[in-house]
Amino acid sequence: MRRTKEIPFVVSWWVFVIFVFQIDGRFGLPCHHLPVPRITATSEFSVTEKRSRFLALAAPASTITEAESVVAQRKKKHHKARHHCWACRVPDDNGRFVEQARDDGEVGRPGMILLEQLRRDYLEGVIVVSRFFGGVKLGPAGVGRAFRAAGEGAIAGLKKP
């Protein structure tokens, strides 16, 4: 008599995890069937922390090159800003999300903080935060909090009617 092997619990658990993340669209798996909120208009927000000004911009972008052109325009507009940190989340040709974050030499990983905000709200677009140094060093935690506040303000501006 032939014995049949049962599928171990671990394998069935991984199949479930892959299925859930494929529906959810995280980790770059296809999610053609789910609509993703797009940033359709621009939103700006400003935060001042210990004399440093943080100017945030949330803008639409459907490709990496569009996101980079938004960043280049922002750098040109605010050429006296010390850092221009940004994050973008855009789909590629296969429907997978391409995510990029840049810190521009700033401490505290602000690019990843901005990218986490895009992921949290499942947004497709770009967020750029420009910092004008005010003479007081904030440290990694203070910089992170300021960039987070600026990014959240720009995203909240998108949600207003």
C-alpha cells in the first residue's frame, strides 16, 4: 500500500502568505486588480524646527524619470536649500511597484521615512522635502521627526477637499 505524504503546515503557511501579499501588492508582486490611489494634484507644506525650515511637496509621478524631474525642478526652485530628500513609488510595465528613496547626505534616513509614508497610505507619486539649515544641528532623531511631520502635512493636504 502506498503512503501519501501530507503537506507540512509550514508549506501551507507560506502559500497563504504569498497569496495575501500578492493581493495586497506589497514586495513588488503584481496587483493589477487593485486600484492604487494616485497623487493627482500637488500639495505643499512647511515645518520649522529649531530655525530649520522643511518644505514638503507631494506631486504626481507615473515613472521614475517623472519623479526625478520633479526633484530637479524642486532643486532649481529652492537652490539655497541644503538637502533635498525624496521618495517615490511608481508602477513599472509589469504592474509591480518601483520604490526609490534618496537622503541627499542628510542624517536620520529621511528618504526611507518618506517612502514609509507613501507605503502606509498606498500612494503612487513622489514626495520631496527640502531643508533650509537654520544653524542648529537636530541630530538623527530630530531630523527624522521633522521630515516625518513635513511629509505627513503634504499628504494631509492631498486629502483635503
